[in-house]
Amino acid sequence: MVLLNAFYFGEQVEQLRPESIDTHELVWERYVRGWLRTSASTYWYRAARLITAISSGSTITGVSYVNSGEVRAKGLELEVQMRLRGESRVLVSYAFQRALDQETGAELPNSARHMAKARISVPGPTQRSFISVEGQYRSSRSTLSGARVAAVATFDVAMVQPLTPAWELFGGANNVLGAQYADPASSEHRQDAIPQNGRTARLGIRWKLSTHSGN
């Protein structure tokens, strides 16, 4: 395996060392009478000797990897989960984070400062079925060139209909409002940002490997 890696990515990959990651997290959680759960967490982490892709004209792939750089990040996450009447559920979460490259002081590419999510699940029109509606928001993110992609909000809808204890029918639509957005690309892509799919639909049947739940 090492010989193959050196063949494709150059001999310098033989000198790669494991990344070093140090993480600290503080979590607070509270339950209220079985219908409400709230939680808050804050974290800090440091990652050093990052395995980073670099351009290389001497390799077959044009890419090699080196240990380079150090990243430090900190953030706050808040979450509320509620059980409504019957089997309905609501989940709302928000996260703030900031990740910086310690050599340049710049924010990491494709790292949103603000992210929010809301999901509601309610019984469907048929017996044992469920419908879920989920919305997600991500603030603007930087690209490798230093440009930024716009903030985006997307909404998805899904429905699950159990057929037997092992089989279920599922369907849904992603990005139902057809939001136009792009995600920052990696160093292996020619584009600085890659446009993402618009409105898409899916339909299928799933088989669950295990249907047994212990007491």
C-alpha cells in the first residue's frame, strides 16, 4: 500500500505523520416531564500536522500530501426537542463556530459561522406513516481563492410508510423551493465553487437488517 501511495502521490507521502487533535467539550442537558429536551454545548479543539493536499507536477495525479498547518476552532451549539400531541416531534438547533488557520489567521474554507436546522415530524395520512419537513440554513462560506459563496436556506420533505416489520416505502423531495447555491470546491477541482442540485425527488423501498429491539 505504501508503494502504491508513493507511486501515485510521490515519495514525500512516506514521511506523513498522523494528525494530532485535542478536543474539549462542555455539555448541559435538561429534560422536562418527558416532552421537552434542551441542551447547550460549547467546544474548543486544536488540530495540528494536518494532512493537506498540494499541487505537484512530479506525480501522476498532479496532487501530493504533506503535514502542514494548524487549525483551532471554537463553537456553541443549542438544541431544543419537543414531543407534541400524539407522535409528533419538533427539533430546532443552532450552531455558531469559528475555525481559523493559525498560520494565516484566515477562516477555513467551506466553514460556515452560523448553521441552523428545524424539523417537524407528524403522522402521515395512512396508518403508521410519518411525514417530516426539514429546513436548513448555512451562512456564507469562503473558498480556497478567498471568495465567498452566498448563504443558503433549503427545505426537504420526506415520507415513510412501513409495509412490514422489515420493509418500508419511502419518498421525498430535497430543496423543494429550488434554491440555487454552490459549495466551495477542494484543491483537486478546477472550479472554485461547485453548483449543487436544485429540486430533486426520490422514491424507493428499504429493507431493515434488524427489526428486533430488546427490552
